[in-house]
Amino acid sequence: MRDAVSGEPVGFDPCAATQLRKRNRFLIVLVNPGCDKRAIRGRSPERLDQTGIGMQTTSWTTVSVALISDVSATLILISLSSASPMDSEQGQQRTANKRRVDVALSMLLLFVPLLLYLPVLHQDFLRPGDDDVYVVDNPHVRTGLTLSNVRWAFTSFEQSSWHPVAWLSHMLDCQLFGLNAESHHAVNLLLHLANVWLLFWLLQKATGARWLSFFVALLFAVHPLNVETVAWIAQRKSLLGAFFSLLSVTAYGWYVRRGGWNRYLLLVFTFALALMAKPMAVSLPILFLLFDDWPLRRLQDAGRSPGWTRLVLEKIPLLAMSAVSSVLTEMAQRAGGSVMSLSLLPISTRIENSVISCVLYIGKILWPARLATHYPLQPSPSVGDVVASAVILIAITILTLYLRRFPYLAVGWFIFVVSMVPVIGIVQVGFQGMAGRYMYVPAVGLMIALVWGSADAAESLPAARVPLCAAAVGVVIALCVTTARYVRVWPNPATLALVLDPCWICACLAGRSNDHAHRARWRQADDVPQLLTCDQDMAPQRLKPR
């Protein structure tokens, strides 16, 4: 591995290399006394390997000495890069231990969310809740993968969206499992586990910080906001969009490291799959620019910095793909009548709701309490709420830009903001003000900023390390308990309304006004049957996820 600035191997010491060359000349003379000392002393070092050792002799004795030099140089570099000297066997043992730790952490990341989400496998399709129109009552999906159904998936604007990969995924499930809800839920859970592992692997490869990457992936795996995405079969598109987005980030890192048009084509392919799974991935090219700053540090690399112009130019094909996807999505939403007109909701009101929703999302990530599947849109938000929310957002932005010596703060913050732009409500679809499923990807940005920031704080304040570690464990346990509780009440919208957020009754039940719902009192789960046996005019409305 070479240093990003100097291009030299990590741990390379020029003085040590010079002394090593002198030692090689002595060994050559010692082994072959008939050689010309002056020729050895003045030989050209134009063919150098990564240790700086010359290899321009032809006799077998010189080749042998050169091989000895390579081994000795490797040992020197190993000793320089570690706190104490070690031999090759110890180095191999350390490598094996690292691999075992990586495997153990990966297994833990898969086991914990699997344990939390096991109750989901025993749930039925959520009806009403768009599981019916996406799977159960959709004749194209129920009949599986056929040529006509594949054609329909790529040409249909069903459910005011264009996401053929999501349709194909549901068709494949029906082809393999029929209408077995347990199997459909299992596929959702497997996709979530794959996203968790990919996030851990990507962060570790990009930053080298194993434990910080593990903790970010663990937060992502067990956060209650993700229950809606994992437990709702209709949200397969969100899971697939995140999966192919992470694969696109992997392909982008490979392209940055190795270059080549074939690797760029792989990036284009994975990005196209992400867009066809869920159009929310349109912001990914902008995120690539953020990754160029941190953790890839392409601008800080003095030896091979491509400059801003090249960085932007290489994103133009991806931006063009995002533009095409945005146009198709706009056509689909207008064809389905889902877009709210400006006469009903002016642009000023949309901006105000967007500002408030950003702050509320931050609050739900930091303190995931009173969660719901639907948060009603505010037609006339309070001026005080809008001003306070705007001040908070501006203050966070200025702070992250000011602390440029901690680039992960700005990158994490802007991952959150940029990823949320497509669903923030400027183009209002439906009557929801916000939704937990929209945070499946953006929340990762805040998690990165918080985890890396806490680690730097612990590094500068040694006395705070133990309290911070204890707090981290407590946070994970609290999130696991909240997620387990949320999963337990997920199957029925009325159950969610009663146990988690009584204010959601106003949006979930027909014939009930907002005022009546906001006067609702907190009820226990035992009250659920009373509501479920209510008269017909209190039946839940259809939820329409985006």
C-alpha cells in the first residue's frame, strides 16, 4: 500500500533504504569478491521495486543477494509500520486475527437484526397498505415472470411510479413462492441484511476504521425508523434502491482506484438498476462528489489529483441518467394523479413544510419515539416552527463547514440533506408530511457524522472514552428494544396508531377530523380489538407509499 501524497510505500523511510543499499553492496562484494566495487557503487537505480532496492545485476550471486534484500526490506517496512518489531509468522498471525475479527463482526451484524425482525416472518400482507395492489391483487405480479409481464414492468406507470426492477422482484417472488407472505417478508429481511453488511464493508474499505464502520452499520441495522421499510412488503423498492445504490458506491470506488472504461460501465449499470428500483437514487452522482472529498480524498491527493473539472465531467453521464429518471417519475406521478397542484399547496407552504420535516427527521433519528407510518401534512405550518427549524438547519450547515479539519461532519450532513431532496416535499405526492421509509438511506449520513465525531472526541478526551463506550452500548440496547416493540405492533395500522402515536388516528381512519384525533388519549394494546370491531365509517383508509 502506498501513501496517498508521496506515492511511497506506507512506512517507507528513505534513510533506512539508503543504509540498506550500502549493506547490499557489501553483501555483493562479500559473496562475489571478483566483482567491480566501483561498478556496484555507481550502478544506475533506474529499475527500482517498491522498496527502492536495485536489481540490475545478472550473476546468480547478485540475484540471490537481491532476493535477500527484498526480504530484509519487507521486514524493515513491517517493523516501521508497527509499534514493535515482529517476524513474518507474527505478521501472518495478526492478519489471520484481523480476518477472524472481521468475520465475527459481520456475523454479529447479521445475527442481531435477524433476531429483531424474526416476528415479521409470521405476518401477513398489509391490506389495506398497498401490499394488495403491489402483490396480492395485481394480476401482472401474481402470474410471475412472463414476457408480457416483463414488458408491462418496463412500460407501466402503475402506482404513480416507474420502478421496473421492483416489479420484477415481486414477480420473481410470486414465481418462486406464490402468495406465501412469509417468503415475501423473508426476501425483504435478506435484502436488509445485505445492505447492513455492504455498508459495513464499504466504510471499512474506504476509511480503514473497522470499529467505527461496525458501529455505523449496527445503528443502521437496528434503528426503529427502518422497521417500516423492512416489514412492509410494498417497500421492496426502498430496499432494492438502497442495495443497488451501495453496489454503485462499490463500483465507483473500484473505478476511482483502478480506472478504466469497463469499470465505469459497471458503475453505469449498477446506477441504472438503482434508478429502476427506486428513483430516489437520482441524488447519487452528487453524493459521489461528496465521497471524492471524504473518504476518498481525491482533491487532497497531490500526486494524482484530477481537479474539480474532471471530477464533475466524469459525473455528467450519471447526472444525465438522473435527469431521465426524474422526467419519467414526473410523468408517472402526473399520469396517476398523485402530484398535488400548486393551487392546493403553494410553493411557499411546501418549502415551510420541508424545513420543518428536516428537523423532525433529525429528531426521529436521534430520539425515535412516537413513530407512525403516516404523518399528516400541515396545510398552514406555524411561523415560529418554520423560523426555528430554519435556524437549526442553517446553524448545523455553518458548523459542519467551519469544522473543515473534520471532513466527515460536512460529508455526513450533506449525505443526509442531498439524499432527502427527492422526497422532502417540494414536489408533493400524497398527503403525508414525512415518512420513516424516506430515512432508510439519508439517516446513514447523520450516523457517520455522529460516530466519527464521537470517536474524535474520545481521542482528544481520554477520560471520556469509558463513558462514551458505555453510552454507545446503551444507545444500541435502547434502539433494539424500541425496534422489537415496533415490530411487534407493526402488522395492523390501527395497532400502530394506538400503541405508537395516537395522533396518527386522524390520518388512518376515515370520518375522523384532525381535532378529534389530537384529543385522543394514549391507549394500551388491550384496546385494539375495540377499535378493530368499530363501525364501517371508521375503516382505515388506504395508505399510499411513495
